Amino acid sequence: MNKFLLLPLVAISALILGGCGFGKGPQGDLVGAEDRPEFNPQEVPFGMVPCPGGTFHMGQTDQDISASMVNMNKQVTIAGFYMDETEITNNEYRQFMNAIRQDSIDVLGEEYVMTELYPDTTVWVRDFTYHMGDPLMEYYYTHPAFDDYPVVGVDWFAAKYFCNWRTKNKNAANEEAGLAPTPNFRLPSEAEWEYAARGGRDLATYPWGGPYLRNSKGCMLANFKPGRGDYASDGYAYTSPVGSFFPNDFGLYDMSGNVSEWCDDAYMEASVPVVWDMNPTNPDDNEPRKVVRGGSWKDIAYFLETGTRNFEYQDSSRSFIGFRTAMIQIGMGTNNSLN
């Protein structure tokens, strides 16, 4: 065919394709699909703080006093993410429970809701032999005096269910407002948790940086057990209201002490040499042991160190284990300014 006759046909075809929605405008240029939801720069979710991505040395920062060899140092890179400023409180968890009992009780069944999702208040009696835990069993979750204390008695499965509910709850509001969906709320990976706990201080023993547990005025820097039989020197015999102590450099409270925190990862002794060095994680559904980090009100200082690893079984609830949630940052590099 004559090339001069072919040119008008090409132009006509371009107009037809453009009119059928295969291109935008009469030129048929490659401009991307139309009718995409508008997405503004990701806002910091309510109650969370940004943890800008970066590289750090993950692993022990002091002596391996148990000679466990489960947390040798390894340099890894973490992408930016958001994390709850504090541990999830009793009252925040109560919002979740109220919504479940109102909207999902018929689907899930009351037995499942009350035995699997509702905080197990008997942990205050079960966890310690010859301990007068009855008052806490009765009041810790239900009384408004404890609304701002971290929720406990919640196993790994319940914490994961809370994350799913929080995502659906937020995205339902976003859809009603015509906004793009938010990324999922989830438990932090073990690497994210340790990176966040250090707050940008590489190889820091504790979230506040130094190797000491008191500040220059002699005040305790976390809620923990300073010595045998001594639980009250930090001001609280059991848990403390969230945010009672100074935050780290990322603005995160209670990354050491108060309650230990569930992570998303399965526990594996040999995880350090096995996992990748970029956003490492160990999602093993066949491993019932899940990582807990940070130490608690009943732990000695060793368990408060940012590099100390520990675990609990996924279906076990304890009076000293709580959680906080995380969310990825999307559309941003590690060095971008944060909202």
C-alpha cells in the first residue's frame, strides 16, 4: 500500500482508539489509565509516629549472658513505616471489642468472641503462684481507672484480628469520604520493632541510648524490675499508664518495659543468618512460637535491651504481653521528609 494512503488511516485509527478510551485525548499518547482514585501524600495515621527508613546493626548490643547465640549482629535496611506511639490501651481495645460484639457476634459466635478475642483477665491469677491477683483480674480491663494502661491477656491471634479490624474500620471511613484506602495495620516485624526501639541510635543498648537505667537525676527510665523483690522503684508495682516515661528519638513510648510486645515474626534461633538483609521477616505459620520484644514490668534489665530476643506461644495470653501496630509508608523513600 502506498505510504501516503497509509498515513490518513493511522490518524483515523488513533482518533477511534482515543474515542474508545484506549488513550487520553486525540493524540493517543501514553498517559496511564484514567479514573484512578486521587492519592495525596500519605498522612501520619492517628496515634502513630513516622519511623524513617534506614540502615542499622540488628542484634545484641551487650554481652550474651545466656550464651544463646541467637542474636548475632547483622546490618540490615528497613523501609520507612509508621508505628503506634504507645502500646494499645485497654480503652482502645475496648473500642474494638464493642464493635465486634455489636456487628460480628452473630457471625463469629459469642463463644469465639469471649474466649479468643476478649482479654483473658485470669492471667493476673494464673501467671504467678501464691500471688493476690484477684483485684487486677476483676478491675484491670473493666474499670475506667485503667483505661490508659496497656491491654494484656491478648494472644498473638487476637492481636492480629485487632489489626484486621482496625484496617477495615479505617477504610470504611475512607470510602465514605471518597478517599483512597489506607495500607493495612499489622503487627511490626521483629526487625522493624528493633529498629524503631533504637530510634535512630545504632547499637544503642536501650531506647534512650545509654547503658544506664536512670537519668542524671536518679529517675528510672522505664517500668521494670530493678532488683529481686523490687517492683515499685520506678513508681509502679505493675504496669504503668502508657507514655509515663520519656520517649525515644522517634517519639515512641515504652519500647522498653511496661509490657512486652508481640511481633509478627515466628521465632527461630537461626533467623539472623537465614533472613534477608532488606526488611527481614520470618513468617512461618507452622512455628507456634512468636517473637515478643521489649521486656515488661516484671522483667530484669536484660530483657529491656533493644537486642534481646524472646518468644511466647501464639495461643498464650499473659499479664505482661501487649502489642502495638505498624503500617508501611507508601510512595516515599527513606530520606524523604515526613508529614
